[in-house]
Amino acid sequence: MAEMAAAAPRRRLIFLLPVLVFVALAGLFVFRLGDGDPSRIPSALIGKPAPTFALQPLEGLMASGKAVPGFSNEDLKGKVTVVNVWASWCAPCRQEHPLLVELAKDPTIRVVGINQKDNPDNARRFLGALGNPFSAVGVDPNGRASIDWGVYGVPETFIVGPDGTIRHKQIGPLTPENFGSFKEKLRQTPPA
């Protein structure tokens, strides 16, 4: 009888052990899920030259009566440049757009856009409705240039120094909450 009494707690422990392991793993998962800030994912390109690329312009996009040009990595040299990867189908791109328009008002920086996997008509309508902050817009129809930049998804925004070196990467949209720190990173980037 004493053996049966000692076996009962052991059997209960055997049944409870999987439940305890599951609860511990679930707790760890929830803790790590809430702990991460996706904008803090490190980029292997920080401190390295912008990748080699040449993007065609967004056909039919005009500003001040002239066609807005495409651009290449060579065009990123000479001035602090903000490179924004966007698409008209991207809801967060629409939300961050007023902040890009504000950035474009600063004469010490240049704002350019990489239009990723987008319909050209939709991209032109997007910029027509919200304003065009970009001095150049390169079209990346298959996403190849975006992959070379290490883009996880749109929107992403890079700060490129006047020497063509990537200085900062903002994963996700610019928001009123992170815009101050983004502008501080811009101020920390030495001009030409």
C-alpha cells in the first residue's frame, strides 16, 4: 500500500511535466515576442558603401515641368541622402509620407525613393495625391535592388553619407515617435 501511495505523486509529476514545460516555453515566447523592436534589427551594410545599382526612372513622373530622374549608387555621393524604399500598395508608406515631405524641405539633404514592385500608374497617383518628396525615383520592378540593400519589407529608409556609405537603416515606417531620433541620426552624418 505504501508503494502505491509513493507512486501516485510520481504519476502526477509525469502528467504535469509536459504542462510545465509547455507553460515555460510559452512564457519565454511571449517575453521574447514583446521584447523585440523590429527597427533595431542590425544591418550588415551599416558602414559599408551602398550596393552597386542603376534604377530607371518612374516613367511619366514629372516635377516642375521636368521628368524626375532615376538614380544609381554613384548619384548618392556628394550630399547626405535619405533613400526611402516604398510602394503605393504599402499602407505604412502612406502614413510615413508626410514626414518624408518634411525631410525634403531641408536643403542640406537629398531625399530619393526606390519604388519597389509597384504598378507605375499607381505609384504616380500615390505621389500625385500625397506630394513628391523625391528628387529622384528609381523603379525596382522585381525587387532585386531592394534585396541588395538588405530590405526586409517596405517601407525602409536609409541614411547615406556624402561618401556613399550607408550610415543608418530604419526598418519600418518613419513615425512621429521615431522621427526625432531619425533626424538626430541625420545631424550626426557629416555633410560633404
